[in-house]
Amino acid sequence: MKGGRVRTKQFRGKRAPVSAVSIFIFNNMPKTPIKYYVVDAFTDSAFKGNPAAVCLLEEERDEKWLQAVAAEFNINVTCYLTRITDSNSPNPRYRLRWFTPVAEVNLCGHATLASAHTLFTTGLVNSNIIEFDTLSGFLTAKKFPLPDVNPKVVSKIENGGAHECFLIEMDFPTVPITEFNSAEVSAISNALNGATLIDIKRATTTDYLFVVLPSGKSVIELEPQFDDILKCPGRGLIVTGVAPADSGFDFYSRFFYPKYGINEDPVCGSAHCALAPYWSKKLGKCDFKAYQASARGGILNLHLDEKNQRVLLRGKAVSVMEGTLLV
């Protein structure tokens, strides 16, 4: 330095080298905050049904990050929505992925309902139909106003005011069920604490065991042994029974999923893609009102489209939390 001037080295025709400090600052700049919502699905009351965290992504993130965030939330399912901007569809389309705290899953009904509810109630879509691109193909969600609610009330989306005013219908593929190897019956009975088993089948595409108990009362009173369920074949275990005549429901169910970090799933939409075809044959009908008899409980309205092998699941949802991911 001479005469109070600082001499700087000039780099003509070349960029100045980037210092390690600059690289550190760039790599540690705050990421774009990611908005998330926690939604209770298949219920019209907070703290009932099945909770899901819905994260709105501006761009795709790597799988390691997606799994780490799901583990951080540590609720049954965390899902990620990314808007697809180059779609030719007239309806808004989003890429949708579902993660439990320990693994990604191929299909999740309650988190799809939570995702659709979030998009409808926050005003992010100007449509009554949303399409989702998932590991199980394209799924749709439609919004239906309740018949006894003023349409002006339905349109109100501020402060989650519309959550009790409409149903969301999801169009899912049926899950075929097949006969199950009887050699495992004793192990399954032990896992269900010696419960009487009427029938055992296997859900093919989801690899769930499907166990029928004598009644809905048996489903409610069941005391599962989760350590033994871990030893059973299949990824999860559905139990079901016909509902009591005065209950207002057609059948009850519960779903155990300890291999994926969820001892009991409060309400499982994908399980009902196997339940609907089974009970259609047993009860001789295609429309059902189903109750998942977990501690939180959940209600599903179902329609089986036998011709196209689809299940239409209708339910409500409630937003209970919102926030921002900073990483």
C-alpha cells in the first residue's frame, strides 16, 4: 500500500479465483423456505383420523433429504408435492411422493387426501380436480361440496374455513386379494393374540396380509402383538370384520404396519382398496361406509367400480398446523 491506496491484482480475461470462504458462504446460504402443513385426514375433527405432513416443493429434492425430513416429522407419512408445469392436462398436476419415517411407500390414501385438502384450502389451485403423478400411476382427487352447506361458505378458504364444508374423492386402483398359504396361520393367530380367524388372504400389489375376524367387535377388542407381527410374512396386516347392525357402518378394520415404523396406522386408504372388493362380494353391494377402529378413528365412504377395477374413496380432512422448513 502506497499513499493510502490499496493495490489489487488485476485478472485480465479471466475470472478471479473463488476463495474457500466464498464457497463456504455460497454452500451455507439459506435455502428457499419450504412451506408445510400438517393435516388430519378422514375426519372432520382435529386430532382424529390420520395425520400427514404435506411439504410444498419448488423443485425436486434428493431422496436422502426427503427421508431425513420424514424422519424429523416422525409421523405416519410425510408427503412431497412438486408442481408439474409442462403437463398437457387441463387440470393442475403435481408429482406426489410418500415417506414413512423409515422408507418410501408406493401408495398412501390418507396423505393423498391431505395433499388435495392442502391445495384446495390454500387456494393454490383454481380447479375442483387435481391430478397426482405417483409411483402407483396417475391418481385424481375431486372436491365435492356437501349438499347441506351454503356454496358461499364452501368458497371461503381463509383460516382453513372450508375444511368442514366439502368432501374429497380420490380415484385409486383396486388391490386384488388371493388365497394365502395356510402354513402360516398359527403364526398369524399368535401375532393377533390368539384371535379367532375366519379367513386369511393376501393383497397382491401391496403385499399386505388380509385377516377376517368374526365381527367388528372382535376388531375393536383385538390386542395385537407387534413383535410377532414383525415376524409375519407381508409388509403389513389388515384385520376386518362386519360392523354391528346398529353402527351405521358396513365393516370395521384396523391396519398394522410395524415393518415401516408404524405399529398401527390410524386410517389407511390403500388398505380399503383391498377391503372394498372383498366386502362387495360378501355383502353384495358396491357402496360402503367404513370405520377404521384405531384409537384416533376414521371414516371412509367407498364406491367400488367393478368394471374399471377402481375404488373411489371419499373423506374429509382438517388442517391443524402450518410452518416452514428452513433446511
